[in-house]
Amino acid sequence: MITPEEQNPEAGGMVSPWRGTAPELLTAAAAVTVAAVAAYAIADWAGLAVVAVATAAGVMVLLRFLLPQLTPDTSRKARDRPRARILTGYSRRRFTVRNAMTSQNYYNLELRPVLEHLLAARLAERHGVHLYQDPDAARRLLCRNPRDAGLWRWIDPTPKGIGPQTRDSPERRGIPRHTLARLIDRLEKL
């Protein structure tokens, strides 16, 4: 039986491994029924009991070992991005911005989700563009000015994000101050 959570992946975020298995289940039920009738015809109630016990044991083994666990729904995975943490207090904001300028990892884990969330909200509210479904339109809106073309790689929502960096690359240290200022300015004007 499929539970309401399995029928609606939005509710639990999981897809049932039973989905689409009706023909196999009907075939298995028919095979067990034929075996039970044959066992009853040959050995009366004792034969029927043996088939019932063997079927129950087989189902238990199947459920325990052979069926995969519930698999995450792919649309749910796409929505499960790093969440933008709420930056409360001036000192927390200052700490986050300062560390994002000195460490690219800190930028990617702390400040980038906040800026990405802000970009998604601005695009949706003011332009009707969904950042994750239409990143090309989002890029065109963010980078209207040719001098803004380099901003996209700092806020690109695709998993690749900022490409591989060399040890000597200035981006390895985090987002440069002037780039962050320009990015925030563009987000405010968007």
C-alpha cells in the first residue's frame, strides 16, 4: 500500500520503491495462489500451511534485504541547496564579509548562499525569472553591463560554481572587495 507521503513527494521528499510494480506483484500473487491450490490438492491443509509459511518467509527476506531503501526524489534534491543563514547583528555580518574576502571556501559556504538567495528573490519578485529554472535569463539580467560580466561566476547557482583555481590565483583568497561591492550594488539595482 502506498502511503500519502509516497504519493506526494513534496510531503516527504521520497519516492516509493513500489511505484510501478503492480504487474510483478500480481504475477507473484498468482504464483502463490497456484502453489497454494496445488499444495492443498496434494497434501491437504498441511501442504497449504507449508506454502503459506514459505511465502511469508520469502516476503520477509525480500522486504528486508532485496528492496532498496526509499530513494530521494530528484526534484527534492534540486531544492535542497545550502540554506542562506540569517545574518543577525552587525558583528556577525562584518565577520562573514571579512572572512568571505579572505577565504574562498568561507565565501562558498557562508556568503554565497545568502547572495544567491537574494538574487533569486530579486529576480522572482521584480522580473518573474526563476534563478534555478532559467539561469541564462538570470545571467542576462545580472550582467547587463559588460563590466558586470565577471560577477556571474561568483553567484552562479550551478553546482560547478567558481571553476578550479591555482594556488597563486587571487580568487583563492576569497571574493575581492571591489567585486563584492559591485555584486551587492547590482543586486540592489536589480
